[in-house]
Amino acid sequence: MTINAYGTGAYRAARTTDFVSQRAQFDDLQRQLATKERSTSYGGLGADRTVSLDLNAKITTLDSWLDGIQLSNTNLKLMSNAVSNFATMTSESRNDMRSNTYLASSTGQTAPQVLAQEKFKQTLDLLNTNVNGRYLFSGKTSDVEPVAGFDEIMNGDGAGKAGLKQLIDERRQADLGSGLGRLTAGGAGTTATIAEEATVHPYGFKLASAATNSAGITTTLNAGPPADLSINVAAQPAAGETVTIGLNLPDGTTTTIKLTARATGSQGSDTTSFEIGADTNATAANLRTAISAALGQEAKTTLSAASSQVAAQDFFAGSPSNPPKRVPGPPFDTATAPPTNAGAAATTVIWYRGDDGSDPARGTSTVQVDQGQIVGTGARANEQTFQVGLAQFAIMAAETFPADDPNSQPRYEAMAARVSDKLGFGGTTQKPAEIITELGSAQTALDRAKDRHQSTKDYLTTTLSGVQNVTTEEVATQILALQTQLQASYQVTSMLSKLTLTNYL
């Protein structure tokens, strides 16, 4: 009788299966030791797989919010810096344009004007800030460069579309008319008269008031419209007595003409005084001459400065859906129809090309930072504060004051006063600080959400690590135990495989 060597048949098959299983377990433990991961699939986590899936989903959501916060924070910082620089430049120009700073030059522009032109160009560059292909001040149309270039804005596009300088010239012609601001000065005998044109229109001077401190002179104002004024020299005034005429200007400001009676034969300017004549008729004639001279100078100076303001404001109020208003013409000096934007899109440069919706600028770009929290991070280059600032920079860049023009200094002073006032962003005008505050508030909201999400992510990541990951010590212990089992199994199996009846006996 022969006894076969041990290791054949069903027992060998069973032991082989055990060895293969233990070897596979050993290989998996080595993988865990190298990767620190408990399993290569969710199924391998057993009952913990649902916990792992839930935690991973939450962390993925947090990561998407954190990525959006990081990108938006970068954009907000650049936008805040741009607006801060703009605010600084407007403040500097306002200080530069203080009164009594006129200094004639060969170019016809003062140092503050030259500096303002550079600030204008810098502001345009800031408003065209582009980050990763996204224009930060273009509202919803973030792929569109929002602001035209300096030369195109000032001089037109060279293809038939007018720039700001042309619009200023057209408006100035309409406001000055024949030279007296669309008023007619006249009268006869002892009377001097001033009248607005028969057709009511928005151009030039508008009579607002009249007063005198002379007992011999009376003033009568008919408010109209159109308004007219009559000044009667019923008796000779005394030297030093005055006649004051108040005028409304197209930009909403006012000015006054004050004419002082001077003694017969004395020297004086017709723009500020009138000579007492031999009788009331002569005095009235001198008064009429002074009125015409004063209106003419006021038209060339104060009215001219006011006209530039209106033209610049209309130009920078323009947008793709609402082109800037222009004086109908030519001719412009006799225009009576109000400025209109009919057809202006085809004939006028549109300085702003971005989104010009009626919704709040901050809402044109948003980022979701939490389940129920959305933060607005948008901006538009045509927000009111930018319109005002750009208009003032542009006026200073466009105007010239020739050294040989006697009206240059008073016209410059009139311009400077208006520019300085506008750059103060007074009243209900949107201020740069308002935009800076809103952007800063958005940054604060993003930073708080970031801190909150990072803290939550750290906690979830730690929890997930306990589910999905293993420690080196834990795996090493399991590997040592498995090695011991394998060695014992190999030894026993080896011994049994050599066992025969002869060896056993």
C-alpha cells in the first residue's frame, strides 16, 4: 500500500486559496502603507462609504466657494486700488485749480491743465483694467473694453464721429449766439432794455433779477418766458450807485453784472461802470453801452465756461443705449430746439462701450460665497462719480487760453471755479468714497466667508481623514501580524507536504 505525499487534493486547494488571500491582503496593506489610504474605492470602506461620500461632497462645495472667493478678492483689490487712485487724482486737480492760479503760457494751457490731461489718460487706463480676459469696469459685458481711448474721446474717431471738443464748440456757439449770450440789449431815451429771444430755448443767459440802489433809476423785470428787463433813468444817479443784473447760466449756476455809476469825465471800464452823462438821456445811453459791453465779456468768460460744462456733462452721460445729446445744427448760433440724441449714435463717439443697464453696478458681477449668500463685486466705468471726474479732466484738457486774449484769465478763473466745485462731488453726487466703501464691504464679506469655510473645511478634512486614511502604525502592526501568519502557514504546509508513511513510521 502506498501513501501519497501530503499536499494533494482538496486540502492543498484550500491552503492555496488561503495563501493567495493572505498574499493579496499583504499587498493591500503595503499599498495602504505607501498611500495612507484605507481603500482605492468607496466600496472598500464598507459602512463608512456613505460618510466618505457625504464629506467629500461637502468639501468639494467648499472648495468651489473658496476658489470663487479667491478670484473675486483679487478683482476687488484691483478695483479698489483703481478707484482710490482716481479719488487721489481728482483731489489733486481740485487743489491745483484753486483761484488766482492763472499763468499764461505759449501753449495756451496752464500747468494744472497739462497735469489734468495726464490724469485723464491714467483714469481711462484704470477703467480699462483687465484681469485674465475680464474687464473689471464693464459691468455684465466683461469681455468688452469699457472705455474709448483719449484721442478718440477728445477729437473723434476720424471716420465722421465727433469727439468732445466738437461738442463743446457746438454748444458754445449755441450759448453765445451773436455774442451777448442770446440776449438782445437795446432801449431809447431814458430807458435801457434787455430781452431774451422770442422763441423759448435752453441756450445762453436767462434773466433772473434786477436791482439798483439809486433813487433815480428803476428796474422792471418781466419773468416771462421769455423774460425781459427795463431799466429807466428817471433822474441822474450819484457816483457810486449801482445797477445789478442777475443771470442764470445753462449749467445751473448764476452770475451777476454789476455796473457802477461814475462821475462825468472820469475813467473806467464799460464792462463794470457807466458814466453819468449831461442829462438822463445821455446817462441812459452810457448805461446801454455798458450793458452790452458787460454782457459781451460775461458771455466770453463765465457763459463760455458754463457752456463747456454742459457739453462735457452731456457727452459723458452718453452710453450705447443712450447716445450723448447734441445741439441741432448747423447753424448752431441760432439753434432753438433743445439738445437731442436723435441720430447721435452714428455721428458721435460713445466713450463708454460696456453694459449700461439700470440695475446697480455692484450687482453686475456676483459670487456665491455660501448656501444663501451672494456678494456683488461688479462695477461700471460710467458710474456717476467717473462721469463727473472724467468730464472735469476732459474740460481742462480741451480748453485753451491764449496769452494775447484779454478774456483768457477771467475765462480760466470761471472754468477753475466750476471744475473745483464739481471735483468736490458735493450734494447728492456719487463720491469715489462711496464706491470704495461698497467694494470694501464686499471684500469684508468675502474674507469672513473664506475664514468660515476654511475652518469648516479643516474640520471636515480631519473627519474624512479618519474615515479614508490609515496611520503608519496601524498598517505596520497589521503587516507584522499577517507576516507571522504567513510564515507559520508556510512552515506547517511545508512540513506536511513532506510527510509520507515511511517518514511517519
